[in-house]
Amino acid sequence: MGGTLDDSAFIESRLKTASIDFGSSNLKQVPNMYLGMNLVGEMVIGVTTDERINVKYKLTTPSIVQELQTVKLGKGLRGNLWQFELIDDVATQLDITSIEWVPVVFGRKRR
């Protein structure tokens, strides 16, 4: 199997994580997301915190060779539970080898 079309429609692929608390019930922020990937085209990254705030980022930096890309997430995003979604609806090539987050954990519990 291969290709980017099903008949004449683009094939959309999605990868969605479970809600992650990063091992702590404290409030936290995730300033960056690191993706080991190559990308030809564009991809959308969705971020949901505490099942309330949903933000989308468009990643358009082309990379034909496998490399680590940093996605800066909004400084105002804070929460206990985090969920991430990678949406590929127009990329002609996308290979992901790693996904990493480094949360900043605050001293106080959830609001």
C-alpha cells in the first residue's frame, strides 16, 4: 500500500494520544514539543489541556531528511491533563520516528 490519494481524495491520517498527566497531579506547562520526522507538505498539531482548551498549530517546515523539529507551544497553555494530536491531511510524505515533551511542573495542584 502506498500513495496519498484514495480515488481522487487525499488520505487523512491522525495520531492522538491519551490524556497525559506526566506522572504528576500538579499544574504544568509544555513549552515545546520535539518531533523526529521528515515532512513534505504540512501537518497540524492539536493540543488540548484539561479537556477544555484546544489549540492547533500548523507545521510547514519541510524536511526531506529525518531530523528533530521543535514546535513551540503557547506560553498561556497550562493544565494537569494534556492530549496531543498530529493531523496529516495534505502532506505528501510524513515519517515520524519520535515524539517528546518536557513539561514544566508547577508547585501547586490543579485549579
